[in-house]
Amino acid sequence: GLMLDNNDVAGLEAAKHAWLTGDHWQKLRHAMEDMFVLDDWFETMVAQNVVMDGLVYPLFFERFIEEISKEGMSSMLMLSGFMNDWYAETVRWTDALIKVTANESENNKMLLSGWSEKWIERLTAALLPLGDIAFFEKGDEVVNECKQILLSRLNKQGLKIK
């Protein structure tokens, strides 16, 4: 952020203010804060590393970057390229972890499915206002497309999510 703003903190201050007070950020901020205080470390891992990453990365580092690249901001594609590489590696790890854990027992499968469903619904709702800003009239469509991809991915690993 500082590099984009020539080391001026004004952009970071504006982003912080938007995060703390902007209506469109509050559901996501609230969900993040709730993740910080979960009792079960594995639910935290599912919420953050599986669900949050599974929605946020495709939404912003694939679809949004693709959209703004069409508008002449192709440098953002280059600046965020490492994020897609990192995400692809992370997905392989989290998919394997979910698959192995779910296959250990029916109780594990049901618990993981419940946590995933809970956080998918909550984070999808939290991302809809941001999708509306980033993708204008097709925000709901793009967010729900990312949700369906995540649901499909998790169901392939043995979870039972609607």
C-alpha cells in the first residue's frame, strides 16, 4: 500500500477508516473478529484457511484483478500474481487435510460439514456488499459463483454441504 502511494500513509489511513466504519465492510470485519475468538482451533482453520481463502482469493485475486486489468490496470495482475501461486498451493494442502480428516470418521465429516456450511453462509453474506462495489450490477453473481466453486471443491473432499 505504501509503495502505491509513494510512501504516503494517507491511503492506508483511508483504508483503515473504511475497514472500521464503512458499512460495506462491517459484516466481513465482524466475521473476522468472531474467528479470532473461536474455541476450537480446527474450526478457526476451516473458517480462515478453507472458507475465507476459498471465497476471498478467487473473488478478488482472480475475478476482480481480471476485471480491472480489462480497464488498463494490468500492473495489478503482475503485482498480485504471487497470490494466485500461493493460493493454488494452499488449496492442495487444505483439500488434502479436509479429505483425510473427513474420512477418519462420520463424526468428523459432519462436524467439518457443519463448520464449513456455517462459515460459507456467513462469509458469502459478508462479501456480497463488497462484490456489489467491485463488480457493480453482477456482484451477487460473481460472489455466488465463487461460493459454488468452493462448495463443489469441499464436497469432492467428502463433506456434505448443501
